[in-house]
Amino acid sequence: MAEKKYLIIGGGVAGTTAAETVRQLDPGGEITIVSTEPHIFYSRIMISKPHFFLGKVPFDQIWLRKEAWYADKKINFIGGRTAAKFDTAARTATLDDGRVLNYDKLLLAIGVQARRWTVPGADKKGVFYVRTLEDGQGLMAAAKASKQAVVIGGGAIGFEMCELWKLSGLETTLIIREPHYWDPVLDEPSGRMIEDALEKNGIKVIRNQYVTEAYGGEAMEGVVLQDGTRLPCQAAAVGIGGMCPFGPAQEAGIKCNRGVVTNEFLETSAPDVWAAGDAAEYYDQIFEEQTQFGSWSNAQMQGRIAGQNMAGRRTPYRAVTFYAVSGLGINIAFVGTVAPVPGRQIIARGSREANAYARLIMKQGRLVGATMLNRTAEIGPLAKLIEKKLDLSARLAELADPKFDLKTLVV
Amino acid sequence: MADSKIAKLEVKRDICIGATPCIVAAPAAMELDGESKAVYKVKGGAKSSGPINRDQIEDPSVDDATLLIAAQSCPVKAIFLWDENGKQIYPE
């Protein structure tokens, strides 16, 4: 019997982990990874971490595999190419250079791309996204060459870039459209805690405003705000969300929504096609709804499950994922699903005044997620409570008591 | 590398960012502490980023393979492992 052909679109953590997993289970199969980026697997998240950004570790630490690893594992790596067309009946993928690859099993680990900033002047030198290795190199160079910088967008990327610009010695201004940080994922007290941390560290926060233009010549010299204020800056880091590049998959008839839609086995609507990582909008067995979660650990675990299933197993993806970011004296963590969906009940635990505040997100009496500021030690018990799907409707008062030990509910 | 036995482990706290894949990989051995840093669950119910000796890990069911996968899963390479001769096993 001919060896199976496994085609993996995406060379990030989900795609690479899937390839590694397939190889463990199918020593003879043909495995090919196609990556839009020319680079072998690297640590995307290291780009925006202080020890790396400030050059405290060698640049080479960014690589998470060696070139030789691909040869050792007999994994073909095609870098700098995008899958432009799929035919799920003929089981082929056509790359943007016209090459046609056959597959028996296909994985879409296509990630998300940074949402583009569309204001006039957004193409000027000095405007950066925070996604690729080249973005990182550009940001690191700009941090050395600039005096003033802005950050556009109040999310995880915005928070990290505020810290990195500031640590690099730049006069830093954050511009958010919303009335408070991370609205509407976080409530006002949570958002203010983050703003307090930013402002305490000398970062200027401008709320309820957006940029109408990035001005200057070839290089940006500043931004104009909606109220006409001109803000001189030589660099802008834009973190306004991500978009899954699922166009070719959707054109091939694979069901897509915000991401590539899958069931709990990470199977898409097309036979022998899976999706994993940031791109997967999967059916979550714990939350009992379609979910998309962009985090390193989620992508890694989904890559493992997708790889197993491509190699012939049928394991459901079941995990409570979390996301944590810290800096400027504050710890931020999300566990479970934190999307602001109507009908959720929110239990406040702690307060802004106490500088330790969590919001427990309940769906029909069960905990499905939590946002935590300076309460990250509770991630463990909260993840267990979510995973166990316990009915907590009679325990709300205890959940709201910041002194109550959540671990006692888990046992 | 796979033949080396792990003798000593450490999470470098200044590098750890609390991204948590290590905890996903080795939930019986590791967790996040109050500063969002990964720690090993050591005997007597204590937590430690280390360096700790391998035999200090509380749960006897945790094997070397799991501890190695946890270290390799770290996207910022904050977890260091050494063998009995003090040779660094990971990061390579």
C-alpha cells in the first residue's frame, strides 16, 4: 500500500506539532509543511517579550527547531509559499507558484494575520504589526531609532508593546477607541487597573479616540487624532486584532465563519481535512459551543490532537486553555472562554481597590471562563472548576468572596 | 538526549512569561504561582521554580519524558534541565 501523504498548511506551533505527532504514529508517511513565512519554526511570542526584544538573549534563541530536525523527521518544508487553492474532491492544494500537491490528509493550521490598519498613511515606514519575525526585527530597530512611539489598540499586543516601547526608553502613548482598556472583554474596573499600571509607568493613555491619519513623508512623523490633535511619533505598533486567512479554504467549500469551523475532533466540513490552532473555530465540549482561542498552548495541544487524528486516531480536543501576560507590575490572565457573549452571568471576585480582581463568567450556573488581574494563582482551581462542568449555582456567594479558597470546591 | 536522566530542573523566573504550555504538558508536576511564573510542585506541598533535584518532585508518577516535553514546550526557553553529571540537557 502506498504511504499516506500528509499535507500541513502552516509552519507555526500547531502545524509543526501536528507534523511531529504524525511522524510518531506513522513512521513511513510523507509529510509536507507549507508555510507562508520563509522561516522554519520559531517562537512568535518571543518577539514581544522583554528579554528577547531588549536583546538580553541571542537572536538565535528564537528558533524552536533546527534545520536538521526536518531532515531527521523526514518532513518536507516548503517556506515562503501560500496555498492558494484547494480541491477537496481531487485532494489537491495548489500553491501560489502553481505547484500542485496531492494529499490524503490535509491540515489547515493557517493561523491568523494581523488586522490591517486602514487609515491614510498606514503604509508609511514606522508603522508596524506584531506578528512575524520581520515585524519583530523592524520593531526592535525602530525602538532604537525612535524617540516617541504610539501603540494602537487595547489588547494583549497593545499591552506588551506599551511596555516594550517604554523599556526601550521611548515616550509612549497608547490610543484606544474604547472608553477603557480591553473593552468589551474586560469591564471598567479591570480595564482601569491595566490603565493604572500603564500610567504609573509613565505611559500616556488616550481613550475614546482614534487616529485619522499617519502623517510624514516616506517615514511617519506623527499621527492625527480624531479631535485634530497632532501627536509626533516615529513609530507605531498596531494591535487591533487578527483575521484568519481562510479565503482559499472557503472557496473550496470548507465551512468557515470567523475561523475554519470544526467539530470536537478538529475535523472540518470536508473529508480528511482538519484545522488547528488560532485558525480553528472548534466545537468545545466543555463550553458546548463553537470557540476560537488564540494562544500558544491551545495551538500546540490542537496540533497534537489533529496530528493524532490525521494518523488514524479519533481523539476529541478537550482542554481548558489559558492565556497569561504580565508586565508593568500587573499580571493579566484569561482562562476558559471570556468572549462577551449575551446571557453570561459575571461574578466579581476582589476589586480594583484591592488591586486583585477576577471576573468569573458563568453560563447556566456553570463556570466557563474567568478574567484575572493579579489573581493568577487561581488559574489552576478555576480551570479545574471549568473542566469539571460543576453546577455552582448554589455557591455564588463563595465564588464572590475573595478570601474563599476555590480549591475546596474542586475536590 | 533521550538517554540522559534528568537530575536537576529550574524555571528561570526572569524569562518565564506564564504562557503555560509546560503546565498543560505536565499538570501533575507544574503550576503557575501568584506572579504568573511556572513552579514545580515539590514534596511537602511546597512550590519552587528551582533549581530543584529531580527527586523533590512530589508526584511519583511524573516521568522524565513528561518533564522533558514540558521544558521543550516552552516558547521562550525558560526551563532548564541537567543530568547527573551537571550537563545541561535542555535547552540544547
